[in-house]
Amino acid sequence: MKIKPLGDRVLVKRTEKAEEIRGGIIIPDTAKEKPQEAEVVAVGDGKLDDKGKRIAMNVKKGDRVLIGKYSGQDIKVNDVEHTILREDEILAIVE
């Protein structure tokens, strides 16, 4: 299944960090925080301004970005967790 975000929306896949075990304590998945780094999977065409002109997107497919912990809407695509959010919810591009 292919997904093409509309307008200024971006489809990202959160990147998982390697699990750290400190002092023999294993944290269950339900207690773990969502990662804030993600990879851009697909982008929309950009939103329209008041005159109907399309505003270009600042991110592109393959960019690594920082997003808020609770930003966007979580969805499943081919049994893989993704997040769809507006471009203005992206905090930064990781270079």
C-alpha cells in the first residue's frame, strides 16, 4: 500500500534507538517514550496560500527530522507504525 500525504502533511517513521539496560532493569514497551527522531517517508505537495499559489515543502523524502513526542496521528502501513503530521509540527531537520 502506498500513501501520498495531502497538502502540507508529512508521513514519517520514527527511528528506534538501541535498547539500553542499566543495572539489569528492563523497561516494558508500554513504559517507553516515543522516539523524537524520524525519517521522512513521503511528503505532500505543500499548502496553498490565499492567492492559490502552492508553497513548497521544506522537507523531502529521506530527511531525518525531529518531531514532538505526541505530534501527529499514528497509523499502520503494511504492519509498520508510521506518524502523519503537518509540516509545521516538525521541529528541525537533522543534518
